[in-house]
Amino acid sequence: MSTVKIFINNKEYNVDSTYTIMKACDEIGIKIPRLCYHPKLSISSGCRICIVEVEGMRNFVASCSYPVSEGMKVHTNTDAIRQARKDILELILDNHPKDCNTCVRDEVCELQQLASSIGLRERKFEGVLRTPFVDASSPSIVNNHDKCILCGRCVRVCAQIQNVSAIDYANRGFNTVVVPAYNNPIAESVCTLCGQCVNICPTAALTEQNYTKDVFSLLNDKTKVKVAQIAPSVRVAIGEAFGIKPGNNMAREIVHALKLLGFDYVFDAQFSADLTIMEEASELLERLNGHGKLPMITSCSSGWMKALEQFYPELIENVSTCKSPMSMLSSVVKSYFADKIGKKPTEIANVAIMCCVAKKYEAKRPELAMEDGNPATDYVLTTRELAWMIKSAGIDFKNLKGMDFDAPLGFSTGAATIFGVSGGVMEAAVRTAYELATKSKMENIDVIAVRGNEGIKEGAININGTEIRVAVANGLGNASKLFEELKKDPNKYHFIEVMACPGGCIGGGGQPYAGIQDLPFDPKLVNERAKALYSSDEKNTIRRSHENPSIIQLYKEFFGKPLSEKSHKYLHTHYKQKFPKGILRKSGKEAK
């Protein structure tokens, strides 16, 4: 590594010669304000909030893009710089709504925090506001144009990280907006609803579709049995919304909070993760024996399923027919559990707490409805929405003693816990598939090859003398790279896991806003969440899904065996090629 000597605020430093001024300042502990910049995205230098003074330069320079050089003298905090940043931010705020106190991002808004840190205490000018327009067509994501500051982070994350390019700039000048192609609504676009644009938006221009009002009303409906379920990654992230250090497992506190909110039963989506593994591992073994197409591809990620139906219809036969753990548990609650408590499915309301905004879309898929046509999952709340509901109800989350999940759908193994991390579904499935096939214990059940934050991971396991080759991709951009390789060699893998979000579910689009400047790609934060899940797995006395006594009992009482006729009825689904309505409108061929 070659270094250069530079001077920052009259102090000498040796820094990497490839650094920008911003990166050099970050390394020595000086945080230059920023809006459009994100370390994992291309540099646009559009907002100009990060300007600094370089001696010898006629104008201020954008520190996010300007490279360091030998002997450079940089000033980050002069009166002129501070005033210039104020002027720039004032111009942005002049055209921004004045509804901070009622905005969903109040106190967790980067624009608001930036105004505070820069020292803006008044608005000196009244700028023209955009005509308010809200695209709420999607069940998952809402686009509020008048909150947009045109930083472009959403456009870049969609194109550069997820490789979807569902949104881009339209129009020019003051009329510029960020919209899907042809200015179609989100619901009529190729958006996969992964929610990474929501995570990375610094304001409330992009948010999840909010169902908290509906759920509060439900909790006051005495005619319904209210059931909640919690995804693995929610429990290791929700604490951040209450100022708790990342990586704390708050499962028992969440159960307690949900009971205080008014839920009658709180079950664990980790239970149905074990159920998913029973079905998926059995399906894999059948395909390995010639009954089905290889490689088999996991189907737990609803954002990935939407992407596959739109962009990779040729792979539909490769996809596991297993529902996601959320949809499996909802089906079980409205069938097996309904029978147990003597209720009709219509008398039960299922609410799923997920890390993912795409799960809101999944809940409305007609393929996942119950026999009577009603949804199996009535509402999906994100981690963020649940945190707000807890605060709104006056529940002292940090000091709750905690409660256990309810029986009979609340017990899970360590294998289910790791569903929240990239590679976790693969690892859990391998543990069970190996032991079902060989009838012997797997000596080392920690499948290290599929762990970690790498975009694509590969590994192999020997089952009865056959090498089973596996691959894991997290983030839709990495998935596209993996499937381009698969086109070249269709027989390269036997089993593939894909998660739509970078890092897997722990980096989901519905996770807390705290630390949004680094979400969803900050390795430290993702690792803390992952560590908490792996730790729970290691501490669990049962670490294989097929050894879950509650799962064994469920099969004994209801399903009979994996892949039975009854399990196919309630635990499996199908996928088909889908074009969003209107996607071919410009060619004169309306998509059906």
C-alpha cells in the first residue's frame, strides 16, 4: 500500500494514496456530513453537502469524490465551509415539507439529523413545494414524491446492488421524480419489493406500506382469536429501535410485548422453519433420486420469488414448492391449530412480524390463500412497525421480564434459528437431508462453507458417496451473477439458496432505521446480528430440525409424513411466470 502525506485542519497524516478526502477523514475520526454518498454505491457527488476547502483550489470540492494527493492541505471546518453547507442544506429544505413532527421518519431522518448537526435553526426562504403525490399501489412499498430530495441512493441500490433497476429519474429540473419505468405505479413495475430502497432512503420518500392502524383495530376485535408469529432475524434487530446494542436476542421480550398489546397466542416462525426443513430436505432427496429438476432452489425469500417469476421463468421448475416459514405457520394455525381450539379459520387472525417488506406482498399472493379464498396471513408488520406499536402502547420494552412462546407451535431447534442469516436455510437443510439419507449422525453440523457475508458462497457435502454441490447467494445482484454462471454449466450445483437482501434476512428491508447510513451493508452490524443467531443455535440442546419433538408430534397428529398429500395441501405452493400489469404497455401489447 502506497501512502501520501496530507494535512487535514493543519495536522499531518499519512493516508492510503487511493483514498478520497472523505475516506481519509473517516479514517482519522472526522465525520464530514453527507447525503447522497454511500460506501457501497457509486459516487454521484450530487448533494454537495460534503464540500471541503483544499488550499490552492479556486472552489470548494466534494470530499466524497475528490482524491487525496501528496502535500494536500484540507480544511473541513472553516467559517466559509460551515456557511456554504448551511446554504446548500437550506436550499434543500426550502422545497421540503414542514411536517417533521408527523412524519414517519421523525427522529430517524438523516435530513433532520443533518440539519441539527449543521446548526440550522430556522428556514429563511419559502421554496416551491412539489405537488403532493403518493404511490401506495403496492402492498409493500409507498413512494411519497414530495419527501424526495433526489439523492439517488434508492436508484443506485436498486441498479448496482440488486441489479433490478426498477426505478430511475424522470422529467427534468424541479419536476424531476424517482419512479418506475413509464411512470407506472410500483404495483405495475418489475420492483421485487425487497425494500432496500426503503432502508437506504434518508427521508420518508420511500417507506413500507403501514398496517399498524389495522392491527390495532384487530386487537380490539373480540370476535377474533389473535395470533402473532416472529421471524428469526426480528429478535436480534428490534432492540436497536429502543437504543439496545445490536445483536441482542430479544425473543422473550417480544413475546411479552405482543401479549401486552393484546395477542392471544404468540408462536415462533422458527417452529415453521423446522417444518420447512422437513419438507425441503425431503424434496431435495427426492430430486437427487431423479424425481424433479436439479439444481433445487430455495423458495423462502418472497422478494426472490417475485424476481424469479419476472426475470428467471425458465428456473421455475427448479424452485422448491415449499412455502416460506411464514406462510407454512399461517396455514398450520388456520387448520391444525384451529381444530385444536375448536375455531373456524375465519375466526382466527394471523399477524406475522417480519424483517421484510416483501412479506406483505407474499401474504396477498392468491396461491397462498386458504381453501375458502381468505388469506392465510392476514397482516404483516415489519420490525420497525412493531417497535412503533410497542412505543405507541406505552410498553417499557427495555425492562420487560420476557415470556416464552406458546405451545404447540412455539418450540424450535438451532437449525431454525439460523434461517435469518445468509446460508442458514442451506445449512439447516443439509443437516437434515444428510441424516435422513444416511440414517446416521452428521459429525460436524456447522457448515462453515456457506457462512459469512460474501455475495456468493460455494461448498460440497458427501451424502452416501455422492458429492452434493451447493451454492448460496445473498442480494439479488449476486443471484443474477450466480445464475449467469449456471447458464454456462447447468449441472454445476445440486442445491442453491437465494436471499433477496444483502446479508440475508438480518439485512431485510423492514429492519430498524437506526444507523441507516450504514444499513443495509455495514458488515459490523450484520455480523452482530448474525453472531446472535449462530450463538442461539450453538446453545440450543436440539440443533436438527427433524429432532424437534413438536414437529414430530405435528406429523403424527396431522400431516403423517413429509411430502404427504396433506402436507402438499397446506405446506406447498406453485409459481408461474408473471409480468406486472402494463409492463408491455409502450409496445402496444398489454401484459396479462
